[in-house]
Amino acid sequence: MTQRLHLVFGGELVDPTRNEFRDTSEMHVVGIFPNYATAYDAWKAEAQRTVDNAHMRYFIAHIHRLMDEESPSSSTQALD
């Protein structure tokens, strides 16, 4: 069975209508979660905690979509 990892992260945006972070060094990495349900719960908790700041946004990244062992590596993977 394929493991489906999810990363929850967020930070303050330059403009609430765009997904551009104001300062990437200040981003908050909530964690990596083994399934979408637990990632969603973590995302929701952080989003609700920061609801008063319209510039704060949290996201869920599907790590399992970034790394597929069955497909050939990309040119950027070869640089690692």
C-alpha cells in the first residue's frame, strides 16, 4: 500500500488574494501527517487559531504526489 504523506504549513501572505509569503524564513511548518484526515485536522486548528489575521494562510501539500517511485525522476531530482 502506498503511503500518502501530507505536509501542513503556513505563514503570512503579502496580499490575501495571492499565495505569496511575506517572509519565508518566518513560515510555520505544522508537521507531516500520515493521511489527509489528520493533516486536515491540523490545518483546521491552525487556520482557526489565526482567523483574526486576514494575511495568515495555512496549506496542505500532498507530499505523495511529489515523489512517485514508479515514474522517472525529473531533472531537479537528479540535482540532489
